[in-house]
Amino acid sequence: MRETPLEVSSKYVHGVTWPVSKGELLEAMERNGAPDDVLQTIRSADLARFVAPSDVHQALWVQA
């Protein structure tokens, strides 16, 4: 992951309506061009539902 968790959590979640399920979040991130390593990190996150962009940021930060 070359981008910081903060950059990722703002860049690839554009258009997401919160809260969002993990599956819906992954679909949106794929549409927004998220790289495979970022998508895999979200897939392996313990959360089933993301309430805000900060949840994405936290999931990425833990794995960074």
C-alpha cells in the first residue's frame, strides 16, 4: 500500500452512503479504483459494517 490510510479512506470511498456493509464498501472501492492490496485489507477486517470513513481508516491503519 503506497498511499497512507488517510488518503485511501478518503479517495476510494467516494459516493458511499454510511453506514455500509463490507460487501457494499468493497464494491464502491473497486468502482473507485482501489488497488488489490487495499481491497484485501478491507476483506480481512473484523468489521462486517462500516459506520463512517474513520472505520475504513482504522482498518487500514491496523494493517499498515
